[in-house]
Amino acid sequence: MALPPRLQNLRLPVIASPLFIISVPQLVIAQCKAGVVGSMPALNARPAELLDDWLAEITEALAAHDRAHPEAPAAPFAINQIVHKSNDRLDRDLAVCEKHKVPLVITSLGARPELNQAVHRWGGLVLHDVINNTFAHKAIDKGADGLVAVAAGAGGHAGTKNPMALITEIRAWFDGPLALSGAIATGGAILAAQAMGADLAYIGSAFIATDEARADEAYKRMIVDSSSDDIVYSDLFTGVHGNYLKPSIRNAGLDPDALPSSSPHAMNFGSTRKPWKDIWGCGQGIGAVRAVEPVAMRVEALAREYAAARTRLTENVVP
């Protein structure tokens, strides 16, 4: 099945994942101008009234770019909606998305048919993130257009499935839009995601260490200085398992190698919490991130690596 038109003709087959606290219009606009899908969580707009202003800023900036560069139009953008019951802003934020006809909506932590129907009414597409094949079936059954397979090694709330297993199981029955998340930070990894059966790579942590990201400079530097050995998988901070930077946990006075467990009831996306703000989420692919740089440079490097990986594959393929 071919990708929907708005997900075709990207410079790279990449969706920049929505980063809690970190993704803001400046980052989204830079990502879309660079030719990859930019995204941000609706909940990053605080107070809630700010979301209307932010969506206006993004749509106007991208429209201006397209007028000035008809030969290289910007990629579409996406807004992430947390569907978990703790999000008391969902209906209001969805109405603002409808006002601005947001082209892509990424839903997380729950699937609701009425939300998917609302997005479809204004012509948008819904991608739902899942950590296993069971949740993938539920999301499509409830009307999502596509999936984000969140495999082991992804930043933030990650799953435990090997990406090869997860993609294979989903592709056995689903031929719609499919993105893969999990330790993807190079052009070669983007190509590998496609080789496994995904249409798109879903990249988060590599965009934290960019000039446009609203992240503490110490956070950006920690990513550059760290590797997969510095990531810990824990459910302590939000009640849902996620990947976090060990040094940030130590800085909070905790031992990252001896963390207790928590409960899903600990989740609360409606308040400012210590996780994400002080204890920093990050995926296992950060060993490839060696500098803090503008988004345009990061995407340019990914494009070079992607082209080089395709050349290597062509040269070394068995006849």
C-alpha cells in the first residue's frame, strides 16, 4: 500500500518524534523546513491557550517557506495527543487542532475511535504509537490510519520488543503507514528501518541535541557525552517503563542501578513533574550524536549517511 500523499516526497523518510517539554514551534518549523516531519506534544503549550498561537506560528511559517521555496516545500507537521485519562486537556486541544487543520495527529497511551473520527473529518491522518502487536491491532480496529512501532531502545516510554520481531508481526497483517522508533540516529538506521518493512523512521533523541530544541544545555551536552551504556529502563518516574539518562538520575540523588518499581497510577501528564524536567529521557542510539548543532545540519548529515548506506547496500548485495 502506498503512503498517503502528505507522507510522500519527504527529503528523508523520517518523522521527528514529539519530545515532551522540548519540542516547540522553533524546533518543529526547523524540522519541517529541513524536509522531515516535525512534531510536538500539545501539552508542551502551557498555558493551554498558547497552543492556538503556536499552531498559527507553525502554519504561517511553513506557508511562507513554501511560497519562497516552491522547489523544496516543507514537510507536514504533527501534533501529539496523550489519550490517557490523566490528560484533562484532550478535548480542548483537539478542537484547536481542528481549527488549524493539523495534517497529522500522533496519539499515545490509549486509542479512541471518536478522536480518530474527528481528525478524519478535517482531513487529517492519525498515527498511533504502540509497543506490541496486540496494541497495534486495537489501534487500527479503532480507526487509526497508521502506526508508530515503539521498539526496545527508544527514548521516553519505550517497549521491549526487538524491532525486527515487532515490524514482522505488524506487517503480517497491516500494510498501511508504519514508522519505527528505537535507537535510530543515523542514515544507515533509517535505511535499516525501511529494509525491515517500516515506511518511516521515528527519531527523537538525536533532535534533543540541536540548537532549536528547548532543552537544558546540560541535557544536550549529556547526550553528546553519553552512549547506550548510560541509559536505564525504569517505570519509577511515571509508572510506565521508559529509557532515561543515568547521569541525570544520579544528579537527582538516586542510584540508577538500584531503582524501585512504580505503578501506572503514577502517571500525570497534567502537571509539571520531575521526570522529563530533571530526569531526562533518552534512547539508546545517542552514541551516534557527537555534537550539538542546528536541525538543518543534523538532517543534512542523516541524508548523507542515508545515501552512503544505500550505495553500500547496492554494492554489497548478493546477486
